[in-house]
Amino acid sequence: MYKDINIFTDGSCISNPGPGGYAAILQYYQYEKIFSQGFFYTTNNRMELMAAIIALESVKESCNISISTDSKYLKNGITKWIINWQHSKWLCSNKKPVKNIDLWKRLNKILVYHNINWFWIKGHNGHLYNEKCDKLARYAAEHPKYYDIGYNN
């Protein structure tokens, strides 16, 4: 029997590109685990992806996972666009490489281990966990660490 886990994510960038941060909250019954980290130079989309990646990589057994994000880029990318990117050898319709390909591939590898449902929620709309992730991601962006994951565009 699979465990049911809820994950809430958000990414933030002070300028785009620029200092950024991500946050994810993983819930399993009454237990919560928070992930958050800041970087000196990145993009908002990379932070949105990192939030989901880090939370999913932390789950060490196959589970039923519900992921809520306010990023249409993340939700549409993983539920709609990624299939076409894979078939086109990670090229967009304009024949240019997919942006953030390293993170999309990393996220794609994790998906096979879980049953995942993706949900889009409107940001800054009073959703308790989205607001909490937003504050954590913004704080991380304002307090970046010495490491960087950069950006590729």
C-alpha cells in the first residue's frame, strides 16, 4: 500500500535572472518537512523546478503524491510539454533546446517512482501552504548561500 503525501512548492527570484530561492513543504499526515534554499544567480523558473525536484527526491519509497504549485510553467511542462520535448530530442517547436533542460531531465527521472497528481493553485490568493512557501522562497532569495545552480538561457 502506497503512502499518500502532499507537496506544496514555490520559487522566487528578486530579479530574473538574479538572486532566487525555492521552498517546498512535504506533508505526511500531521508531519511536515520543509525544504528551502537560496542562490545568488538563477531564474524564477529554475527555482520552481528545484522546489519540486528537491521535495520529490526526498521521498525514498514509492508513494501517491499530490503536488500543488502556482507555476503554470512547472505544471504544464511536466503534464503536457515534456512528452513532446522527449520525442523531439529535447528541442522546442522552434528547434532550439528546451530551457532548463538539466532540471526537466532530473525531474523526469523521479516521476517513474511515484504516482503523481499535479495541481495548479493561484498564487497570492490566500492558500495557506502556497503563502508559506512563497514567504520561505522569498526569504531564501534574499539570503542566498555561497553555491549556485545558475541558469542556461
